[in-house]
Amino acid sequence: MRRSRGRQILALVAALTVVGTPTALVAGAADGAAASADPCAAWMDPSDSAARRADALVAAMTQDQKLHMLTFGDPPWFAYWGTAGHVDGIPELCIPDLVLSDAGSGVAGLQIATTVFPSGVAQAATWDRGLQRRIGSTIGAEAFAKGINVMLGPGMNIARTPYNGRNFEYFGEDPYLASRTAVSVIEGIQSHPVLADAKHYAFNNQETDRMTVDVRVDERTRREIYLPAFEAAVKKADVGSVMCSYNRVGGTYACENPELLTGYLRDDWGFDGFVVSDWGAVHSTAPSARAGLDLEMHAFAAGVPATPVTGSAGRYFGADQLQAAVDDGQLRQARIDGMVRNIVRPMFEHGLFDDPVSPGAEPFLSDVSTPEHLAVARRAAADATVMLKNRDRLLPLRPVEGGRTIAVIGWAANPVGAANAVSGGGSSHGSGLPPRVVSPLEGITSAALERGDRVVYVEGSNVVDARAAAAAADVVVVVATDGSSEGTDRADLGLRPAACLTVFCQAIPIEQEDMIAAATAANPDTVVVLDVGAPVRMPWLPDAGAVLVPWYGGLQHGNALADVLYGVREPGGRLPQTFPVDEAQHPFKPEEYPGVGGKESYDEGLLVGYRWYDATGTRPLFPFGYGLGYTTFGFRDLAVRPTAGGARVSFVVRNTGRRTGAVVPQLYLSAPKRAGEPPRQLKGFTKLTLKPGESRRVSLALDRRAFSVWSTRRDRWVVVPGTYGVAVGTSSRDLVLRGRLAR
Ligand code: NOJ
């Protein structure tokens, strides 16, 4: 992938871009580098280290050129080829354009003709690192083909509450699962000359008051719950950029917070890429630059007033403001140089200079969603689908003599509804344009026709019709959706009456809970399909025959659903988030959410998600890690051996059923009591596929960190000596093998 396409093309592209290169820059380059035959020779040798190339480039830049690199070009958000923003390149220095696009479920925003993949929570639900990497690399390939070289994802904030409107973009409630998923997706994206972006850093776990809320989190909880995914993104995946979030942390905005942007990120984790602001999250010039912000971005042109929707008034990193801060002695010149170096160093390392993008009409209009990419999306959608119930093996549907009648019910099942339910709302929404979402109705109908089954459809707005259609059918598939979206939190655990066709959401024309209740009451062989971004309550559960959660399934949702219903593929997903029984179960203090006096205190500390359910002995509706497949597994022969730094845990898994199937063995550790940790925590998992009767020994390594807690007093990770409980099983509540280990 690292073909160099030559600098002539780059110069041509720069000449063709919508926004021309400012003349001042051309003049600056002429001053600085015109004398040499090849002005870029000192930093364009790909065999040199990225650090050396970055140093050479920064040394050759004029002050104007440096300042140009630190803020967004006009036009901003979505007006530049549907992207989220850009910084114009400097052709005479061979600096390519930096073109940034949303987001985690594919090349989205106002992009067209790209593949929309299942959303972030669905990617985590696959528990499949190879597949996550494949999703990432497919997104990276499409981004590059679209003239984009920074993908603004993945998002990796922890699902602290089920109410966060953006949980669908993130990787669930557990720091280990979120870390693993983030690393895989980032590795995939960055296998192309495209940088990934770890966002939203940090503690941006609610949408209510997101522009202002001041989050208070104790140090240990920060380190153990909310920061590990970012830490892994930096240390294990070498992520090129990190996006600081809108909110305040401990009284200071995240984008001017030295503890976040320099302390953890650079001093502790060794980050050597750039920090980009969320769009409109900057509130100052010198304090932000000193704290560690490198690049300011904004959705709107400078001067648009600050509001809860637009963010700050911007622009704070304009050349004039930054130069004034240097002249006033508020900012050192070395910091300006460092900011530029932070931006160009990962660009060198990940091939952005050697293989520059070419934004413009041609890539914008080109269709980059190939059949291979759609096949990845289809497989991902099935492998992310979590089956929560399957009474008497209703699924998979087996061939029936003379065919069967399937009633498909629900607005979300038809092409219009499904186009809304393809992904959540906000900047990450995949447009699905030109229209090519395969709806559940289309996917099921074509699969049914091949098998001699018949499909009838009712929209579900009339409960009497829904009941009649369900009663008359052999099998019912009722599809409902909710409209999780950036910008708002969910009011409750109901199926919200909205879905998101664009960045905005629209009302759903039907009362979906009544529709499901009518269908499940009328026909016990009803499969309930929930296209949701986060947990929902299920008052109709006892009557349902089967329940599937495909999350927001992307373009291939309908085909993948048909694959799962007919058993072409298994429902391969396991829950990355606990499903509460109802709104009375909440692992946080409801009187404090979403904040008191502008502050949100994370008083529950480490007890997030299943950690709270386990510590309080509360039984959720469905536990973290849970999900059924089409076969059964047995576990035996647990062996736990200490290793130099940690331990090796192995056990035998056997497919005890009659179908080939996938299993996700999960390893939870219980620290000695005096460590003061939650009762058990995920520290290892894998996913493997076994034939009927096949056994395999699985071996999972635990490193030193698995046995460590954050000591605030000693300001470092410490291993707590004592006896650790080891538990292995198929969910956080179904742990069939237990052992011990002394440390
Ligand atoms: C604001 C969102 O919070 C962020 O996730 C996104 O990348 C930017 N807008 C750009 O669209």
C-alpha cells in the first residue's frame, strides 16, 4: 500500500482543490526552500525514520507555514467534499492535505457510496479481533480511496450508563473488551496510509450538557475504567491522533487540560502523534496550546456564536492568535514547533507523505463500496448479532414441506424504516446513499423465496393488523428500532420513538412496544429483532419465541438477518453491555445524573456495568458477555500456571451440539479482598469455531497488568499479593470452571 505517486500529482491536486492555497504560503516557501533542486529531499526519503523526517521538515518551514498547520481550512464541516474538515497541504514542501472524516461505522458524514458497517457497539459485540481488524482495514481502504487520510474513530468511551446517546458508537462497558476492540480496529485502519483517531478523550460519557459538564472522577477509577482503551490505542496500536472532548474534567476543559493531554497521554503513555480538538471544543489559545492541544477543528466558520450545539465560538488557533501568544511570551516557539512535529510525525510514519490522498470531485463521487467490502459488512452484521432467547430452538428456521408463511412486522423492517435504522444519529451516521440498504423485509423475502417460504408484511402502526398478521402466520419476525443519537441522551430504556435518517432523527410513526406485545401475544413463534444502539427494556419477553439484537447493522443488515434466521450463519455476538431489567436498575446515583450544578461525579467509582451488578448482587435482564448460538459447548480441565510476569490459563472446550458453531470463552479474575476491586473482571477472551464433537485446548495469557491495581498513593500500577480467583465461562454470570492462583 505504500506506493509513492509522485509529487507532481500532489501539486496538481493542490491546484484543483476547492480552496486554493493561500499565496502567503507560496511566498513563504519561495523564501525558505527555492534554492535547492529538490526542496523536499531532506524529508522525503521513506527509508529515514519518521522522527528524523519530521525534524528535517520542521527545520525547513517558515513561521507562516508552521502556523498554517495548526488550524482547520475553510470551508469547514461537511462543505469540503462531505468530510468533517481539512488542513490544506503545502505542495512546495510536499506536505499533503490532511482530510478528516467521520467515523466508526465507515466513511460517513456526508460521504456517499461507501460501505456502512455495523456500529461500534456491534463491532465490540463480535468479540472477534480478526474481524474487527478486517472492518478497520476495509474502512481504511475506503477512506483512502475517497481522498481521506484521517478517520475520526474509533470512539472508545465506556458505557457508564445505558442512557448515553452515543453508546452505539463505543465499545461497551468493559475496559478490557473496549481496549482490545480499539486496538484491532485502529490496526486495521492504519494498515493504509490513513490515521485513526482515538476519541472522545476523555470522560465524555453522556450527551446531556456535553459542551459544559464538569466530570469528577477519582484517579483510580480513571486509570482502571475510563483510560485503558485510550492507553492501549497509544501503546499497543500506535494511534496517530487523539481527539480531546467537549466536556470539562476536574474543572478544566478537556482540550486545555494538561493532565489529560500531556500527563497521561505523553508523559505516561509516550504518545507521539497529535491531539485534535473535537469540533468547537477549544476555549483558549495559549492555555490550550500549552496543555497539549496541537490542532484546532471546528464545524463552523470562525465567528459563529457559541451555543450548546455549535460549541465554542472558534477560532483560537489562527495564525494571528498563536503568533500573538508567542510574542506576548505566553507560548514558547518551541511549543509551536512541537505541535507541528506532532502532526507531521505520524503522517510520515503511516505513509501519508509517501502516498498522499487526492481529495476532489472524482473520489467524492466514486463508488468505493465493493462486493468484497459488502461481504465483510454482511459477515460482521451476523457475527455481531446477539441472540438473547431461543425457546425450543425456534431458530434457525429449518426447511418445511410446502413452505411456511412468515409475517414480517414493523416500520423498521421496510426499506424506508431500515434506511433510518442503518446507523445511529449524528456525525457518525452513514448516509447509505445512493440507497442500497438491504432492509429486513428485502433480506428475508429473497431468502424465503429461495426456500419456498412466503412472506407477508404489515407496518405495525395498527396493532389490530399486527395481531391478525401474527396470528395467521407460521413464524413472525417483528422488527423495532430506537434512535440513539449524538447530542441527546436516551430518556429511558424504552424503544424511543425516533430513528435517524441523517445526522438528524425523525419520529417513528408507530408505538413499537405495543406492536411487539401484540405480535408475541398472538403467536408464540415470534422472533423479536431489536435494531438498537443500547439496552432496552423488554416487558414482552416471556411471550417472545426468540430475541435477536443486531444493533445498528449497516448496509447488509437485512441479508445478515436472513442468514441468521435460516442458520446460514450463527448469531455470533455476545453482549458488550449489561441489559438492565428496567429503569430501577442503574449502576450510578440517579439523583446525580446527568449532573448537579454543572458537575457530574462518578461516585460509583469502579462499579461500572457488570461490576456494579456483581458487587450489589443484582440480577440484570441479561448479563455482560451473554449470547446464545446454535450449538452448545462444554468446558473442562482448567489449568492455571504462573509465568514470569503473570499466568497462563488453559482449558478444554468441546462442541457438544450437532452444528458447527462459535464460542467466546471469557476469563474473569477476582482479586484478593484487600485489593478493593470489583468481584470479578474480564481479563481475557477468545473466539473459536468448533465442529460437532470437536474439542480444543484454549490457552489465555495473563500479563502483570491483569494482577495490578492503580495505587493513587504510589502513583503507579502495583500487583496486590494474595490469592486470585480464576473463572472461565460463557458470560460474566455463567462461569463453569473455577480455579485459584497465588501471586
Ligand atoms: C463532533 C463529534 O463529537 C465528533 O465525534 C466528530 O468527529 C466531529 N463532530 C466532526 O464531525
